[in-house]
Amino acid sequence: MKLIKLNAIDSTNDFLKNLSRTESLENFTTVVTQSQTKGKGQMGSVWNSESGKNLIMSVLLKDLLSSIDEIFHLNVAVSLAVIQVLDDLNIPNISIKWPNDIMSDNKKIAGILIENSFKSDNKIESIIGIGLNVNQKDFYNLPKASSLSLVTNSDFDLDMILEKVIFQIKRNCALISSKQTSILWKSYHSNLFKKGVPMAFEDEIGNQFMGIIQEVSSDGNLQLLHEDDSIKQYGVKQIQMLY
């Protein structure tokens, strides 16, 4: 596996995407940086990170997904990889907030952004971006953000966590390759943030309502039980949880 370490970059995802267009890169090529100036999150949100304090990485993945129907399997595998590493580090009360934010209690400690491109030979190439708050202690104007250091009152070795995350991504991707995705999905659902708990939600036009998370569909939609006992599905851009 090729590991590229940078001091600063606008976006590790963009850097790796551009590199893969000009070079033939081996699978699981990883880019990591101390500082990222234009980090991206879900739905175009900005990921701000204090230099040298957090794990900011992107991983190239190819020759795994064979169709568009399998894309959310990768979200599940990567989310679980982070959860598995944090569990090994004894981070308390961790969960996955749909679709793939990582929480400790009610605070976000990691975000994941996976960008897929479809090649002319119908193969799918993915760039897995992960931002994990590790040793940062100040989050100005971000009341819902936290870090491993804050929740444990300890500091962590970034290189050690990087190695563990890559190992778990490879391990979980092997389950996709061997068609054992049911193992991943079972664990994903068991780690789902606020699953089975009545929660407030807001739709894309500002309507608020109560719902209970049932599960996530194979294409990544959130299934909610409404107060009238109906179950409806929502895409990432259609709904947000109010917590």
C-alpha cells in the first residue's frame, strides 16, 4: 500500500482524485495530511480541523464494487471500520449517525465522505475521505463536535490510528468481496445512532415531525416509523435529525 504524507493540502479527496487521473495507483493508496484548507463533508458542509491534531485521510479503492447497487455497502464498511477502531481504543458510547457520521454520546467525532466515479469500462472507483477529531480540544462555534482527546482526557498517536483504520477498511472490504455484506449490515444497524428512539426530524422544506428509526435500506435510505404507524424512506438530502 502506498502512503503519501503531506503537510498541508486543500482537500485529500481532491488530491487523490487528481493523482489517480495521472498515475496508475495501487489499491488502497492513502493520502494523509496535517492540515486541510477545503475539507468537505456531506451535502457540501465544510470540515474544519486544527493543524496536526486530527486524522485527515483519503483512501483510493478500486476493483471492489461491481454495480451501483453496491455503493452503500462501502459506506457501511467504512463507517464500521472507524467504529471498530474506536471501540478498540475504548472510546465511550460510539455510534453511527446515518448515513456515516461517527458519534460519541451526542457529539460528532468523525465524518466520512465517499466519492464514487464510474469509469468507461463500467468499473467503479471510490475515494474514501475520513476526518477524525483526535487531539483537538477547541471547537469554536461547533457545539456538537468533540474529539477522542476530549471524551477520554487522553492524547493519541495519529499514525497508530491511521494504521488501524486502514487495516479495518481492508478487512471490511474483504467481506464485500466475499459477498458477506449481511455481517456488515447487521453490525451497522446495531450501531445506528438513536435507532428505535422517538426523535424529531425536519424535512427539506422545514416541516418538523417525530419519527423512530427502523433501519437503513440497501440503497442508503433512512426508514422512519411515523406517528400514524406508516413507514417512509428518506434520502440524505431529504431529512435531518434534530438532536
